[in-house]
Amino acid sequence: MKDFRLWRRKPARWRPARRSRRLPARGWSRRLLPAAWLAAPLLAALLLPLAVVQLRHDPPAPPPTPQPSGAPAAREPAAAEAPQPKVSVYLSRTRQIETLPLEDYVTGVIAAEMPAGFELEALKAQSIAARTFIVRRLRADDRSGVPAAGADVTDTVSHQAYVSSAVLQRDWAKAGRGADLAKLRRAVRETRGIVMTYRGEPITASFFASSGGYTENSEDYWKAAVPYLRSVASPWDREVNPQLQSTATFTFSELRAKLGLGGIAPQGAQRVLASSAGASGRLKPLSMERTAAGLPQLEVLSLTAGHRIKEISIDGRVFTGREVRERLGLRSSQFTWTIKKGQIAITTYGNGHGVGMSQWGANGMAKEGSTATQILKHYYSGISFTQVSTLLKK
């Protein structure tokens, strides 16, 4: 801009060098003055467009948009994306293998694992969890549990449930669920390539349907203590899950047969500890009652950090809560029971093993305004985010 203002200086201030003798100073000045004023509009016309063009084509860089600590980085344009890894899925019904790009596989997983009616941020959290699960297997070249050579994973809950591309096209795109499918694809697209890591490695991104108020420490359901799979509060499940409770009823003989006890309990008075879950989800004893001969004897011995049953005595034999859940086909290991008219009714709270992210809890958090990043950092302690391309190098 300094050059632009030179023509505005008054010509009278300018003086020629003293050693010039060809023209008297006054005469020369008189000749220059009219010429300078006549040339001024021309100079202005030439210089002003240059200044405008410079401002239009070289604006200052905008300030960077702040992001929460540990949030996934902003996405680059699709044209700059690295080629996607391929995932080979063993389809259990047809016994065929479908090979497809990673992001298409993630779409099929969230179609099977989470209702499309859930909030977008919950679906995005599920997308990142599903992507992290398969990337961990691909990185470790882990094909455990796959019945056919050449497949990376099955389409069952043993790994991750998955809806094939053909079924998505037939039962979603062509069956009036196009809007739902578009929503799932948006969730995948907006989290493209993002995975969760702990100390630089993709995590075991376990998830389950719903808790009864808390998630579990990994060692309380499995054997290994995993630092990012810690018990955390999940109160949203109780607020948004209409199927939080479920009751299964067994005869005494059915109960004992499924638990491998056999026969009936000894004759005589027996103690039955009836328990219930309070508002906090913690099981607490309600009453002690004397029962007639033949009734099963149940007593809670200990609880987990997630307020589920850790150990329980049934007819004098000690079981873990997980064992009871699996042998009786219960929805969770947080349960209460009542005995009446020759039967035992067991009521469970929540659904699933309880380790990692609660899907109903994620939806509740999203309804309150939490982002996918905030949801995941709540359910997986101390995790970070990175891109698939940094973990799977071709």
C-alpha cells in the first residue's frame, strides 16, 4: 500500500539533485507540476486494480477450528483418501465369503448391531467401535473362530453381526428403508478411517446392548484385566431402554438340570435369599424366608464393580454370575428372583456381557447432546483416536 500512495505527494516537495545544471529549478518545477497532476488519474487507475486483485486472491488464512482433546481429526476430501483395506466375511447361512471394502463392511455391521432409529452420534460411535474391532484383527492377522480359509471374520455375534451387501440392497434399499440405509452410510462416512487406540494399538472394542446402570470391569466377566475396559456408570440405559427388564421362569427341576445340580435339595428348612436391584443398580437383600422341602437354596456371595452378581451359591454349589447367565440363557448377570408355586422367576436388568460400550447408553448420551467422541471416551477409559492408514500399511 505504500507504493500506492506515492502519486499523492505534493510535487513542490521534490527537488532535483544539485549537480543538475541543465534547467533552473523553478522552470523545471513549473513544467513538472501540470504533468504530474495530469498523470495522477492514470497512475491511480493502473495501481488500484492491482491492490484489489492482491486482496482478493491472497486472503489471510482463517484460524484453525478448535477440537476437543483426543477428538478425531478433520477429514480430507474423498479424492485424497488412501485405498481402503479389504475385509473377507464368512456368511454363515450361505457358507460363502464376501470380500468388500472396509467402510462397506462397517456399514453392514452397524446395520446388524444397532437400530437405525438411534441418534446419529450413537451410530457414529458404533461405526468407530466396529471399525476398531476388525482393524485389530486385520493388524494381528487374527482369523480365530473362522470356519473357512480365506475369511477374516464371520457375520455372527462371535465376532460382529453383519448384514451382507446383497441383503442391504434387497431388504433396505429396495424395501422402503432407503432413508435408514442413508443414515447408516452417513454415520460411516463421517467417521471414515477412524479407530480407537490405547498406547498406539487398536483396542478390543467390546460392546453390548444395555446395562443395568453400570458397565463391567473386563476381569469380572473375562479373565484378563484390560486398562481401558473399566466399570463406569451408565444411567442413561434406565431412562431410554423400554426393555431394560426381562423375566425368565423355571421349574425347580429345570433350574437344577440346566445348572447341572441334579435331584432336589435335602429335606428340611432351607434359607432363600431374595434380592432386588435398587435405583443405583446395586443388589441388596430384601428378606430371609424359611422355605419348604425341595425348594432351591440361593444366596448371593459377592458383587462385581458393575453391581452384577459375581458369585452365588445355589444348593450349596458356588457359581459365577456369568455361569448362571449362560447356563440358564439369561440376558445378563445382574438379576433378582422370586419363588412362587413351584417355580422360580428370574428377572434380569440390561442385556449382554456388560463390558465396554452400552449401545442403549450411547443412544441416551447422544440424546443429551454428547458427540461420538465423548461417548467413546466415556465407555473406553484413556483411549485415543487414529487413522486406519497408520495402522494397516500396505
